[in-house]
Amino acid sequence: MVLGAFLFVVLLCGGALVAGYMMVDIPEANAMATRQTTVYLYSDGTPMARDGDVNRENVHLSQVPETAQHAVLAAEDRDFYSESAVNPLAMIRAGWNTATGKGKQSGSTITQQYVKNYYLDQEQTVSRKVKEFFIAIKLDREVDKDDILEGYLNTSYFGRNSYGIQAAAQAYYGKDIGKIDTAEAAYLATLLNAPSAYDVVAYPENRPKAEARWRYVLDGMVKKGWLSSSERDAMKFPMPQKIKAQSAMSGQRGYLVEAVKHYLIDNDIIDEQTLDRGGYRITTTIDRKKQDAFVAAVHDKLMSKLDKKNRKVDKYVRAGGASIDPKTGKVVALYGGIDYTKQFVSNATRHDYQVGSTFKPFVYTSAAQNGSATQDGRKITPNTIYDGSNRRPVTGWSGGPYAPENEDGGSYGPITVTEATDRSVNSVYAQMAVDVGPAKVKQTAVALGLPEKTPDMEPYPSIALGTANASVLEMTQAYATLANHGKRGQYTLVSKITKNDKEIEVPDRGEVEQAVPRAAADSTTAILQSVVRGGTATAAQAAGRPAAGKTGTAEEDKAAWFAGYTPDLVTVVSVMGQDSDTGVQKPLYGATGLPRINGGGAPAEIWAAYTKEALKGKPVKEFDLDTAGGPSNPQLPSGDQPTTGTAPPATGDTDSPESPTGTPSEEPSSQAPTIPPTTPPTNPPTLPPTDSGGPGGPGGPGGDPGGDPGGAGDPGGAGDPGGTFSDY
């Protein structure tokens, strides 16, 4: 009976295989051969851009160098020529790994992948896999292996909108596939596994993973005898060329389209390859008039003032911006750069520049959210007095000495939290971060909208000074939460998608939740209003609206920020320095003819010009704030001594036992700390000399319209004359 049952199952399976083979025919090529264009629309339905023309040039296998063929085989299917069309064991193994949570895996041979690319689609369904199985077997019996490999090389997607290995060779190295060397071929083969993720130009942070995959391909070639060990050891990673964008994507259109694509892919609305097949009609949330106003503001307040012929530093100037409606979460404008065809990487979505003092409001929000107190037990409020002395060591921190320098070495003595925010006093905010607990500060920043894995957002006292590398769009999301009284919902870039006249479901912005208490968010807004009224952001008053905001500057003045909002609109602007030829970040001292580019200059001016135009014709609204009745008088420590409550605590801060990052100055470091808690440095490193500001002048185009008194001021109204870190 057992034997009979076994034979019955064998016969049943055999019959199913025969029936499947007989019933499934090799179909015509899929719609990829006649791929449609995807149309992107502004929020009002007017066309923004058309994207999706297939970038593909078929080549004969004889035109592809043998080393390139071997590289692809080493990457995808090393036994292609000796194995059958399908590998059941590999398919079972891949299915098991997928089912057990080890990530989606294919297990497909090159023949199966070619069938999927050319005859079927990318759907992960049982029916598609069954068809793929039988078509691959039939194709393997009817078509030569070389022809199958040729078809695979011509239909595979390599990223950069390039289909086929010839288009990929041009896209990444600017030459025909016949001129590609072995190292370059191995990189092209690497891309087959994850085209976007392994493009080291578009995503430099992924280079270690790309190089690891590249080495895997080369090692496979050595293992199969296609490459000698000595040749492999002599090879260096072949960095691809800069991305050449399509002319149809010139101006802001390319930045907008790329942002929308990544939004769709990252939120699992449409996968990358399906999206690139085209045929969609995508209505974005971008408001055409606001977008035009943003471009005009950047041109008028920054780009028109550049003199690239006579000032080398002006060649490094870039700008990025994002604008969100805080009530709906819709991104209404996005400024990615001067032109997508000239500067491919969007300055609105990149996250490799420090946010500087625009991070400080998150520290106060965290203090209000957690009911934090100073070291001597006074509750932290807008009127709590701290010691704003320059290079005052923080107390209550067990990770080693940390004494940040204030901008230009200014000392302020007893100063309220509001005044310290107006003047962006580093010594106060570093101490406040310790009082709250750096880990709690990070939690608040994440709750407001920054990603959990934001680079260099580590729980050390220096977190308060903006060591984090967040994108302009991410910072706009966080400030939108403050503007929306602490309520947060995911931002959105897409309002509607259709294909073949059928609407595709677009998830809404998600559940809107109270990320931080309203009183904490509104209290922060009240403080940031003071920054605009009389602090470092008085240039924002030109918007003609009640506004709140914060300026910030990255290490060595490599970026200047202004994050501001009205009750109706949240906008963040950043001016960045980067060498277009090398990609290296550059300081902006002297740009536009001013000693410095600071947050209170061009970024705040751009913000004001844009906001004024974007809200033109709309009623002026005041902020509706509920600060839960904070104290009206400064809180002094016991004994009525106007000093900060920073007496050494009985125990250290347990929120973050590690040592602070960066040097003990207001200049944040982009690197994580290397000082172990058990061996803290006995002396802070010596800083380069900084210039002290004068008594302040009437203001000018690069500084604060009112100037700042004392050591942190603006000498003559044109900005700060030097120093290593500016909070303007």
C-alpha cells in the first residue's frame, strides 16, 4: 500500500508536469517592448514632467566582452551553461528563506529571470512562478543558451533608467559595452542585484555594500577559473561617472520626479521596476504657484548674487528647500538645486549636511515634554535662567569633559532660555541636553519626524548643537509637527495615481498622532517667535506674517539653515557648499561677497520672500498657542543668585553613559566619539582662534537687520567676520 501510494504520487506529479508543459506556450513579448510614458502632474492637474522612455540598445552577445559575460554569470548564475533551465532545490531554498523572514529571495536561474523580464511581469504570485517554470523549460529546449544569455543581458534593468548592458555601460561609464574592462563589468553585474541601492554616485552611503557585492562577483570569477587571482588582486573599485539626467528633466522637474519616485517606492506603493515600466498618471501634492515662488525666491535672494568668475567660493553654493502644509502633511514645494541636469543630487532630500542649531528647538521641546529640571531642581521653562558663559563645562554628564564654545567666543552670563534661543547660545543648550538626558532629546526628535537612524544623531550633549545629518525635507517634517501643535502625520507627495483609467489606491498620510504634548510644541513655538522678533532670524519678518523659526550653521560654515513656519506653512531652507567636481563639502566663507553665509542671511531671506508670495491673498493668521500657563518671571536658583542650576549631581546622567561627540566647542563634529567613558581627556583640544563680534550695526544683507549686542554681534551688519561656527 505504501509503495502503491508512492507510485501514485509520482505519477500524479509527473502527469501534472507533462500537462503543464503541454498547456503553457511561449507567449509574445510583454508590454515592456512598447513601454508607456509616466505623466507627473502638479496638484492642479497641469503637467509637470513626462518620464519613462525606454533607455535600451540591444547588442549581440558577440559584442559583449567575454569578461563581462562571465561577470554576469558570476553574479547571477555561475552554472548557467551546465544546468537545466530551472533549479528546484534553489527555488525551494529561496522559498524557505523568504517564508522564515530572511528576506525575499529568488532562486531563479538566468533562464527564469529572462522569461520573467521578457515574457511575463514582476508580480510575486504563484501563477506567475508556475508559468515561468514551464516557459523556462520549454525555452531551454527550443532556444540556444547563448541566445538566452543575450536576451537576458538586453532586458535586465541596471538602474539610471538603463535597460540592457549596453545602455548600462553608457549610463555608468560613458562608453560602449565592448570597451568595458573587467572591473567595470563586475560593477555592472553588481547592479543587477539592487540597481538603485548600489549606485554609489546617487547613494554614496551605500558604497560599502556595493563594494562588497563587487568583490563577491570577482571572487566568483576566480572560483570558476574565468579570472586569475593576481588580476583580481590588482583591481580597484571602478567609480562610475556622474549621473547624466535627461533634458526633459531640466530645472526642478527632475528633482520633483525623483522625490515622488522614491516616495512611491519607499512606501511600497509601486515597486521600482513596475514604476519604470510606465503607463501611470501621477498627481502630486506640489502646488505649481508655490513651486515657482520658491524658485524665484532662491534666484532673487541668492543665485543672482553669485559671481562665479571672480569668486571661486561662489561655485560651491547650492540651495535646498522644502515646504509643507502642517495641517494636511502635503509637500507643496520642493527646491532641489539649480538644475537637475547640472546638479543631479537633490539638496532637498540629501542627508549629509549637519543641521546646526536648527536642532536646538527639539532640545527645549524634549525638556517641556518630559517636565525636565535643571541640575538644582528648577523646572525648565522659557524663563529659566542658565549660565551662558563661554566654554562653561556641562555638569551632570558622566561621559567626560565637554565645554562647548559659543559663537565667536561670546559670554552672556545669566540668561533665560528664550534669550539663549534668540542668540543661539551653545553653552546653555548643551547643558539643557544633559539636564533633559541626550537619549530623551533624541527620542523627541524622532517623535517629531526625524528618522530613528539619522546619521550622527547620537545621545551625547553635542546633539543639542546639531551634529545630526538630516535632510531638508526631514527637518521640514519635524518643524511641521511643532507647527501642528505636536500632532504628526507622515508627509505625502502624491494625491492620486491612475493607470489605464483605473485608479490605484494611495495610502493617506497615516494616523495623525499627538507626537509630543501640545503645551510642549506650543511653548517651543512661542520661543521661536522671539527668535524672529528680535533674535538671529529678524530677516524673516519680511514675510509680513506672524512667524516662528530658528537659524543654524553647520561645521566650518559648510551649510547655513533657516527653519521657519507660520500657522499655515512650514518651510526649511538650507544653503550648502560643495565642490561639484569632487563632491567634497566646502566652507562658504566669502560667498556672495559676504564674510559669511549664515542662517539669518540668505536662508531667512529666501524663506521670507517665498512665504510672502506663497501666502499672498490669504488672511493673516496669528498662532493659536496653549503653553499651559508657563511662569511669567525668570526662575532663579536658591539664594537669588543669577547663575545656572548646574551644581554637580549626586549621580551621573544614566540616559547616555558614553562620552560626548565632537570637540569641546560649539563647532559640532560629524564623527562619533572615540573617547571611552573610563578615560576621558583631561583637557579640551585647542581650538583655532575666532573673531569676536563688535557691538552690532544696523544690519545688512548677510546679517541680522538689528545686529546682536556684545561678543556675538554682527560687526557692521554684514555678518560675522570669521570664526569657526556661526549660529546666525
